[in-house]
Amino acid sequence: MRRGWVAELGPGLLRDILLVNVAIGIVGVSYGAITVSAGLPVWLPNLMSVAVLGGASQFLFTGMLVAGASPVAAVVAGALVNARHLPFGFALADTVRRHPWLGAYLMIDEVVAFSLAQRDEEKRRVVFWTCGVCLLFFWNLGALIGALAGQALQDTDRWGLDAAFPAVLLALVMPALKDRRVLATAVLGAVIAVVLTPVLPQGMAVLSALLALLILRPRKKAAAA
């Protein structure tokens, strides 16, 4: 008989999943508030949060619209940012094989990070769906609260809401930076992004940071003679 999903996760892992998703909900509040206070309609952040469910692309889409870009350009930029989900799909293909379309929808950075940390395939599957459903709930709830609050806030920068999203991402990657190769790759990627930001369209510099993976990829050892 299979154990219950709570027992499968364990109290420590379940706590970590819930804490990260609460933080994601706070980021959702910032997204909703920033979007509405910038003059966009209240329904937009909520529709985006349901249809896209991708914080990075949603922030980029909103920023480009506010800056005067066309909706088509904003959609294309968001799609490019979400292109990083393609390797996620390869890595977790077996995990979401039973429900591929729903799995692709929930394949967000935080969900992927928690899932790939599990060696056991059954536990990985439980972690994926638990974290994914929690993220769907907390992100949309946060976006709704933020959108309603954004009508009352005139200056979201004053409240530091724009820093919530990068702060959560930094907290997620900090444990991985203990590995020297990962740290070197992250630093090189950051340098590439900063250098190319003035010369590339918005969002493309961040994608260019992936070049660090190619530059510092592990080299195959020469075959023994």
C-alpha cells in the first residue's frame, strides 16, 4: 500500500515547499500591485497569472507594455524568456508522463528545483504535483490581492515591491552556489547579462547569460589509450 502524500514528503520537505510558495504568493502581490499601479487594468495580472503562470515572463510583459512596447513584442519577449522551460521538460519527462499537458503548465522554476532535488522517481512525482498545485494557488491569490491593493498604491517602488521577485529567486539559488562550478557559471552568466544589457532588446540579455553553460560546460575526459 502506498503511503499518503504527506508521509511521502515528510514534514521538513512539506514545510519548505509551503514556505517557498508563501514567498511566491508575496511576489504575486508585488506583481499585481505593480501592474495595476502602472495604469493597466485590474483583470490583466489575474488573467496573465492563470494563462501564463510564469513570474519572469509576466513581469517582463508588464514592463514592456508600460514602457510603450506593442503587445505582440511583449508576448514574443515573454515567450523567449519561457524558452528555458524546454530543458525542464526533458529533465522531468518521466515525472509528468501521465499528465503531460498539466505538467507542462506547472513546470515553473521553483517546482523544477524541488523536483530535481529528489532522487527517488515516485517521491519526485509527489513533490512536483504538490509544489505545482501550491504554486498555482499562492501565485494567483497573491496576484489578485496585489491587483486590488495596486488601485490604492500610487508608488510601488516606495514599498520595495519590485525587489520581491529577484529576492525569492536569489533565495532559491543560494544553496546551489556552494558548488564552485555552479558559482563560477552563475557569476559568468551575470557578467554576460550585465555587459549585453545596453545593446540587446529587453529580456534578451538574461537569455544570453545561458552562454555561460556552454563556456564552462564539463569537458569530457580523453579516452584511455
